[in-house]
Amino acid sequence: MNEPAHSDPAAVALELERLRGTVEVGFARVDGSLALLVQRSDQSDRQLAEHETRLDTLERARWPLPSVAAITAAISVALSLWQLTTR
């Protein structure tokens, strides 16, 4: 079948329709890629929030080192004074 000349309005309309189809397919692919990126971003946000919660829980549960050192020092001073007084 012979294609019409490029100056023919029917040929222009045919090329525009092909171009429209190509653009729609491209937009659909981009839209799918963006949806996947949004889904991954949401998953990353949920994981980050979960890790922050777990870290906060661990930080609250641990003993602060300066407090342990102060308690140990106070106990050792008390034991030393007790030993000195019992002799």
C-alpha cells in the first residue's frame, strides 16, 4: 500500500496519531517507574522509622556509663571508709 505524501493532511494526521501512541506508551512507562520509586521511598521511610524506634528503645534501656562509674566510685569509697573504721 502506498503511503500518502508528507504534505497530505491525512499523512500528517497519521503521523500525529503514531506520535501520540508513542508518547502515551512513554508516559505509561515513566508513570510506572515513578510509582515504583514512590513505593520504595515509602518502604524506606517505614524502615527508618522502625529503626529509630528500636534505637530509642535500646538507648533508654542501657545504663549510662558515667552513672555506673559514679556508683562504683561511691561504693568503693564507702567500702574503704568502712575498712578504715573497723581496724
